[in-house]
Amino acid sequence: MNHQQTEEGLIGISVRDTVVRMTETITSGQGRQIVKVVRGSVRYPMELTSLEKSDFAKVLSDDINRLYEMAGMRTTRAAISLDSDMVLIKKIPLDANLEGEELREHIHWEVSQYVINPIDHFNIGYQTLNVGTNSEYERAMVLVLIRKQVVESIKELFAGTSMQLRAIDVDIFSAQRVIETTYNFEAEKKVALVDIRKKNVQLSILYNDYYLSQEVGYPIDEDGTFSTENGEHLARIISKELRRVILDNKLGKSIEDMHEILLYGDAVDDVVIETLSSAHAINIRKVNPFEKITIIATPEEQEVTDHPEAYVTSVGVAIKGL
């Protein structure tokens, strides 16, 4: 690999609990390719409570940079995807005539309805959506708020590595990006995405410019825990909550009104898929983020081959902007 290629690359980083995954991508004459995919561990989870630790940035910087160097990565540009728990995401209706200064004032007013702290404590991102002529409004907006303290901590983290921070993403957007790139669903198809985590399930819907995301906590057992290893129980939770999301948001009358259900994350297993498939007459499968984007070399991590769905977020942020 020459330096011209590495300058066109990006490393996507995701940290969930204490597991860090990194995907190195490049763009060349052969298109977009994945150079390396690696997995490691960090001593602190990437969550808001960890930011209170005085050595948070130093510890994660050391852990992430060690993995970067051990993997022999050469691309220096990097982007990191944050857990949705670390940001505030809201979808709001938007008057079609709002533009310029009026739009900015409206955004600030909307933000003030959701946060207690002063608005200048947050970085605000937004994307306008077309919601169709059946709506009272012709447009909607997805607002993303991230505390400036979080951004500064991430910048401090990367300052101690051999990489340059180029972007901060959010896990749900990273996942949707790679899924749209991989499967090219028609815009009118309703596709349910299920991110199965150790602490909860995140449901989202791909459908035109429609945006929906909802987290569902697990019921706690008598011993105060919930095991995602009980695949049948987990599948029943997903079915119940997905059906409720579909009905509450008028997306259909049943799960069968979805075109497909795609599962990804750290706790997907065959029992979950088999149980869901036996209960619902639609296609249900794991996401494989490597289906369309070629991995140049055979991955050293067996998990990449056995559980590609665990790398959806790191691949999704790695292709951001490429």
C-alpha cells in the first residue's frame, strides 16, 4: 500500500462497553476497500459516566493507540461513532417555509424545550427530511445534540494517538449508512433494524426519509440481571416491541408489513433469528457489512468471519465521507 492510498483512507472506530473495534478503509482505482479489521479492549467504557474520570482521555488514548499500532494500520485519519446514549436525538415537524435565520431561531427554540442546561453547552447538528404530502408539514428535522464536554474529551483522546480525528458519528447513523450502502433497498420499502446489545435493544426503521429510533430496556430477572443468551426470550421481546413501534407510528398493522428485519450488534445469535423467523413470515437475517465492501486481506480476528454483524458500526463510520 502506498502513501497516496492511505491519505484517501479513514479508520472507523466504535467502542461498546469495553470492546473497541476498528475498520481501516481506503478508496483507490478499485473503489472502496477495507484494509484491516481489528478488535481490542479498553479499560473504560465510552459512556458519559466515564468522562468524570480524570484519566479518561489518557487511558482510552493509550488503549486505542496500542491497538492501532499493533494492527499495523497506516491511515492516520479517523472517525469515531458514539453510542446513542451519549447524545440526544429528536425528530420534529418543520414548516416548509422556514429558511435561513428563521430556521436557526426555530432550531434553538426546539432545543430549549428538551435541555435544562444552556444551549451553548451543546453542539447541534440537524438534517431536514421530506415527509410527504400526507403530513401536515412538508418537512421534518432530525436534531442531534452532543455536549461540548463530550466533544472536547474525544478531541483530547485523539490528541494522544497517532491518528487525526476527522468526524464524530452516532452508532445508529453509522449502522443505517452501511446497511443502505450494502443492500440498496427501494425507498418505499420499510425495513426494521434491530441492534441487539448487552444492555438493551435499539429499534430503527429505514423508510424513505422517515426517521425513528427507540431503545428498549431488558426486563430484569430475580437476580437483578438479564441474559441475552436466552435467545427465545430475547426474540419475544423484539417481536413485542417492534409490533408496538409499528402500530404506534402507523407504519402498518403487523410485523409482516415490514419488508425485512435486519439484526446486528454484539448479542445476535441463531436462536434469535430462528425464533423470529418461525413467528413472522418475512425475511429476517444478520447484517453483513462486508458483503459489498471487499476486505483486502484475510482478517486475523475470527469474530470478523463468525460475527460480521458486530462490526456494522465501525464499518459504517469508516465509510463516512468516503
